[in-house]
Amino acid sequence: MRKLLFCFLLVLTLVSPLVLLADTDIPVASNTDLSNTGIRNSYAYYYGQTFIPNQSGTVSKVSLYMCKEGSITEDFVVEIRTTSGGLPTSTVIANGSLAPSEVGTTFEWKDITLSPVSNDGEITQGTTYAFVIKKTSGTEAYYRMKWDYNAGYPDGNVLWSTDDSSWSSSTTYDFVFKVFIAGSGSTNEPPTVDILSVSPSSIYRGQSIQVKINATDPEGNLSNVYVNITAPSGSNAVTNGIATYNSSDGYYYYAWSAPASAELGSYNVSAKAVDNESQTATDLLANAFTVQNVNPTVHSVSANPSTVQLNQNTQIIAVCDDFEDANTSLTVTLDLEAPNGTIVVNDATMTYNDSDSKFYYTTPSLDAEGTWTATVTCQDTDSGTDTGSTTFSVVTISVNSVASVPYNSTRPATFHLKANVTCNDPSQTTVNYTVKNPSGAVFDSGGMTYNATDDLWHASVSVSQTDPVGYYNVTVNATESDASDEKEFENVFRVDNVAPTVVSIAIDPDPCERGTQLTITVDASDPEHPESQLDVSITLDPPTGSDIVLGTATWDGSDHIKTWTPSATAVLGTYNAMVTVTDPDGDQTQANKTFVVQNSPPTISSCYAVKSDLVVGESTWIYASVTDFEDLESELNVTIYIYAGAQLKTSGFMTYDSSLGKFKWAFSITDVGVYDVKIEAEDSDSGTTTREFSEVVEVSQSTSTGGGTTSSSTTTEETPTPTEEIIDTISDWKDRFKSFFSDFGFEFELPTFEEVTEFFTGINAMLGTLTLLGAIAAASSMKRSRGPGRPPGSKDRKPRKKEGYIRRWKREKKKKWWRR
């Protein structure tokens, strides 16, 4: 029995180290939430999932919650790939597969063991990777995988692709999965930490130090690096401050600023590194740095007054503060030194005034003439000090100040000067003044008179309408039998210019149409300068867009004038004319006035009928000349209304004929009467113009006389050379000619209207005026017989007239035109 027990213990002793050292897979990314899942089928897409491993190592396997459907023959293949922009690349780190026989028909966790393909199968902590599930081909037999509708994995998202090239992703879902790396049972090694430096080694309160740390972990699983700073008293100034990793140099850094209440003296710094298994390492740097007191500051020391009459006193004023202490905690003292070097006042305490945050001290009577020195010392609660000083004069005579009443005024004006002069006996003292104008030239000078009531010296200075504008300096000289003093004071008084005035702004016309010149008339005045010397500039502020600078207006002898013509593209609406008037002294006045720019409506210049006397059944063209400043004629809408008295008989839209440059409309009516025309034109800005034309067309009833038909009105036809009806007739027959020959495959160009006109001119020269008039009359008759819009060859026969040239011409034209 003992032998058996010994053998068992021996075997256990030999096997235990092997068990401890056996490889163990370590999960580095997972989502095991099965509470709200869906199913993805392997035949639909290439599927994938991005993940970020929390440890580095050799990827060993992927586990998926899956099953199979039907008798699939293809392997289930998984690849671990690198990513770019959160999507899989073609670089495979490792891959693995399951045979169909290894997958059941019910959902369960299945491990897919992976083999390295590149990079030895290594994946790095904190880097984004993706596992990709290869697509299978059959729709009857396939693999099925669960995915999580709760998107329970925060560091990745699901992927899909139809071609394993163009990938899509969604943060709404995640696969149910686990990713493992190969591990071992060996013990974790602790991290290392080393404080490399603390700089600077000495700071004042309010300044900062920086700690530089080198921390590493053998397994690369460093969680945090903490910093603790201990004050001279042993208390913690910083507890577990987290250092920041700098990837550029691989070190950790921590910064700390000493507050105003920081202890003075030496501080210790310690650093602690912690890995993912809570193993730690520490380093201590004793007396790493010192914190020093910030001394107080004496900002200024002054004496008021700075020139003192003998046997009088003055007040010393000091401005001091400290970074750590309040002013009430500071100790401020003063030493007063006489002109001969004697310390008259030693270490006197100055009084703090909370209302203005200054320290004050009033000197004793000053019994020596000359320069005195006041030295101020400020000390804080940490015994830090700072000093400052000032000097002042003790005299028997002194020019202290000069003031003017008023300080500033427009021209003309009188300025009253008041000088403060310290002297023994005003009756034995002479005080004079000198005034310089803004250019530095002497403007005025004279003596000043003492007034015992206010203890000041007085004088008056007059400024005329033409004297310079600006600041005037005054020099005061005081003299007695054994002493004198002189001081110059700048900007004692100021002469102001009166700004010009805009009396009125007139804009005509208002409103103004585009294309119409607009005149802006400005009436301005200035009390010091004639109006002709004023500069008047005008800028227009349109409803939209940039300002329009018109520039300087022209003086016409009575007003300043500027004209402007709105262009065809000028913005419509209310404009603001901004007027700036500047006088020769540079002072300005601005005023403004608004006006309106309107659309320029179309212009209807004429309207006429090609034939104004018609019989019932006849038709004619009515032409209208319509133009617009902004728009092309072809962009206008022109409507014609035909009236018989007050009754509207018909209306329609006129058509623009670019060859004539006119709008035309075919008039045809069956009622006898005299017809008036109203033309209404509208442009692209909805501007409209209406014009009426009286008795444009008269229609008479046809009457029968003998064997023929005559009109009840005069039938003498107009025969202008050429007329619009000739143009229409020639154009009509030209089109018919081209159409006919086009049917037989012939393509050619017929003569232009100008060429035809030239031809008829030649005929006129050969046949004479009567022959040409007959041809024109025949053309007009042909047009009337056909009527507007009738096709060639229409039968609208007239009763025969007396045989002659014109009647024969008409009879011939009724034949088929290709037989003629």
C-alpha cells in the first residue's frame, strides 16, 4: 500500500509542472449576449465583425454561436484580417475552417481553430482587426450564425459584402462571438517604472513642474501609471494622479501647478505602474523639487503733490500686492530721506485704504528746500519683500498746474487760463504765459493776474473763426527775486471744428425706371467754410449685393450734383443713397435718403394693318412694334385685343417675327364694322404697357355689280414698295417651292428677300412703274383669295373683271402652279 501511495505521489509530482505550463487560450474580445438575437445565413453575403483585442498575442481560435441547415458540403471558413478605415483589407493574419460534419443542426458554440498566415498570427492590443466568414454557394444547405440586436460589443461592428471587396458596416448589430489568443500558465511578470526627471527643480507658487516617467510591462499590458507628490509636511499634494502616455517618445508625463497655498520647501515624487493583473512597480525621487514664496510687488510710489512749498507736507502713495496674500495681510513701511541724506522718518507704517487698494502716509512738515526721497518696503506673511521709491521737491516757488475754462469749444471762442503757482509772496511774484497752436507756433502770450479768492493766476486767450483746429499747449513762467520756475503743459485746451450740415437731399425722378438717368442733388452748409469747398461723396446701398460707389458730386454753383443711370440688370427695389459731407478740417457729416428703382415696362411704338380696308371674308396681318429696355423682343409677351366700339370681338397672342423685328397677328373677321386695337405688352419683370389704336381695320360687306363682285368701300389697294404683304407672299411661296422639291429629294436655297427686291427693281426699270404696280396688286389679290393659313390651290374664285393684264395674271395663277 505504501509503495502504491509513493508511486502516485511521484507521478503527481512529475505531471503537475506540465499541467501548470500547459497552453491555455485567452479571450481578448467577445460578445456573448444571446438575449435578443437574429440569424444570418452564410449563402447571403460575406460576413464579418471588427474587434479590438485587449491583449497582444498569437490569435488561436474564434468561437461562434452557430449551426448548419441542410446537407451542406462546403467547409465553414473564417479569416482574421487587418482593417483600414474600419473595413477589412485583403491581408489575412490567420485562418481556419470547420468541416460540415463538425457542425450540428442546433445552435451551439463552435470553436474554429486558426493557423497563422502572416505576421506569425500575431495581433496587437488596441489595434482594430476583423474576422471574415466566407460566403457559401448553396441556398438549400448553408451555415447559420447568431447576431446580437443589442449591439453588445462596444469596440466593433458587423460587416457584410457581396464580393469580398466592397464592404458595408452597421453599428446596430454585433455577431455573438469570442476571439482567443494562445496563452500559457506561466506567472505574470510585474511592470517596471523609473522617474527620469522632474523639471524645473525649483518653482514659485503659481508655477508648474513636469514629471517624466519611463514605465514598461514585459507582457505589454500596462494599465496605468500613477503619480503621488508629497509636501514638506508629509501631506499629499497629489494622490494617484494619472500620467499621460506620449506615443511620440514612449514616456509618461504628469504636470502639477503649485497653488498659492502650497507649502514652501522640498517635495518628494513617487510613481507607480500597474499592469492588467494588478502587478505594480514603484519609484521614489526624494527632494525632487522645491516650492518658493512669491515675493510681494511694489508697483508704484508717488508723492501728491510732487512739488511742495517749504514747511508744508505731502502725501506718499504706494500700490502693492502679493500672489499669495491679501493686501490687508501685507506690511508696508516707509523711510523718508531729506536732501542732505538724513533719514527723517524710519520704518513708518503706511495705512491701507480698502476703497482704492492703496497704501498712504502723510509726511511731517518739510523744512529743507531740495529733493526728498521716500522709500517704501512691502513684506508678505512668508517674509518676502520688495521695495520702491519716489522723489519730490521742496521749493520756495513752483509752477504746479494750469487749466482752461472751457476745456474745448468751437470757433470763435475765449479760453480762460488758471495757473496754480506756489510762491512766498504773490505780490512779489511775476507769472507769464505762452500759448502754442497745434502746429507748435506761438499763438499768444502775456501776463497773468493773481486772484486771492481762489489762490490762482488768471489770463484769457481768444480764438478767431480762422484759427487752427486742435490742441493748444501753454507754458507758465513764475519769477520772484531769488527764484523762478517754468513748466510747459500739453493739451491745455482744444479748438473744435463745427461739422458741416446736410440741409437736404433731392432725388429725381423717384421712383426711377431702369435706363432712366437719376439726379441726386445735395444741399450742404458749413459755418466756417463756403459750400463750394465741401467734399460731397455718394454711395448707393442696393436692396441686395455690394454698395455702388458713385464718388464725388459736382458743385454747380448752388448745389452738389451727381447723376446715375440704373442698368438693365440693376436690382429692383428700395435703394439708400448715403451722402458723406467733409469740410476742409476733416470733419464729416452723413445723411441718407431712399429711392426706388423700378422695372422699365415695354414700349409700344406703333400698330398697323397691312391692309386696313377689307371686305367680309378677307384677312390681313396686324403688326406691332414693341421694345423693352431690359428684355429682348423675343422675351416679351404681347397680347392683341380687337374691339368693335366697346365690345371685345377677339384677342390673341402676337408672334414675334425676327426678320421684320415686329410682332404680328392674323386678323380675320366676318362682321362689318370699324375695328379698334388694344396692344398689351408684358416683360419678364411683370412690367406691362397698354396702348390703344383707333380704326386700324374697316370691314365692308361685298356687293354684286353686273357679273362681278365689288366692295362697298373703296377698293383701291395700297401699293407701298415693298410692303409687308409682299414680304409675306414671297416668303409663303418660297416655302412652298422648297417643300415641293424636297419631296423629290432636291435640296437648295431660294433667293433671299433682298435678292427678290433687287430683281423687282430691275423689272421696274424695264417695264415701268405701271407694270410693277400691277404685279403688286396681283400679289395682294392672290393673298386675299387664299386667306390666312389656306393651303396652295384653294378655290376661292372671284367674278371675272374686265380682261386685262391683272385679270389674266390672276387666271393664270389659279392653274396648278407646276403647269404654268
